[in-house]
Amino acid sequence: MNRDQAYELERLLSELEKYDYTFIKPKITRVKEIVQPIIINEKEKESKDRLKLKFSYNKFTPSTEVQRAIGALSNSIAFYEEAGRDIATIQRKQQDILHALELTDLDDVKLNELMKELQEIRILRRVAKNFQEALEPLYHYATKNRHIVKELGRIHNEIMLLQKNIADKKYHVREKTALAEAFENAEELSNRVEKLTLVKE
């Protein structure tokens, strides 16, 4: 959807909302909710183009990115160890099959079933081994630097507090002037600034 289409859609939805069709109003409201981010994005793009701003940092949310880093480090340990446990389970199953082949007299049907099962668990073992191998550098880094995960947790909490303070920020006049009333009615502007500053978690 391009900018003109976004504006046209916004205009059409506003016009449709004026009609008193009780059964269709909730649908119009839902469509507006769905397309609102697209319309806001197009308006922001227009402002950025007009002012010659890059503004690409608006897509970077510090709290989300820190949370991802924490997740990557924590999950690398948990998933590496989980894959190790799966490999151990698979190896035990494999030993059972090999002992059955070695020590028992099986008919062709049972032999065929065991060979298929052996092939299946060998494939699953390879998947787990490949995963561990690819994750190994991050796993070793995370296990040697567990304190970094704690530090990132502290940083994340600090960022969340800062974002809350930004969201709660109110502007007040330093001197009573004709602008005082404008500042008192500036809640709408604060909300707009908050939307530009913070991406909802």
C-alpha cells in the first residue's frame, strides 16, 4: 500500500463511520485497527522525507534488543544441554536396537522395523549433533560469561524504567504565560511523542 492509498483508505473509513449501521460499525472499527499502523507508518515516512531525516533508529527498541540478547545467551545454554540429553537418549535406544540385532533371532518383518527405527533415530541424532556443533561457540561464550546475562538483565530493567519515565513525562511551563494553557493541553502531543519514542513491547 502506498502513501496515497493509505490516506484514501483512512478518509473512506472515516466517512463510513459516520453512518449509523450498527451491524457494520464494529467491522469498520476492526479494519481501522488493522490498517492504523500502516497509515501511521506512511505519515511518518512523509514527515521524514519532507524533513530529510533517516529516523531508522525508530525501529530499534533498546529493551527488546537487550531482551533478545539475554534470550540468545540463556537459550544457548539450555538448548545445547537439551540437545545433549536427546543425544544420550538416542544413543541408549540405538544400543538397544544393536543388541537386539546381535543377540536375538528376529523374523524379516521385525528386522525391517528395527532397521527403519535405527535409520530414524540416526537421522534425529545427526540433527541434534549438528545443532550442538553450530551452537558450540555461543554455548562456550555463554557458560564462561554467565555474569553478562545478569548484567544485561540489570540493563534491561534500567531501560524499562527509563521508558516508563519517558511515557509518564509531562511538560510544565517555567513561567506563567499565554503558553501555559497550551502546555496544560499538551497531553495529546505527549502521546504522539511517546508513540514515536517507544515501540510497545
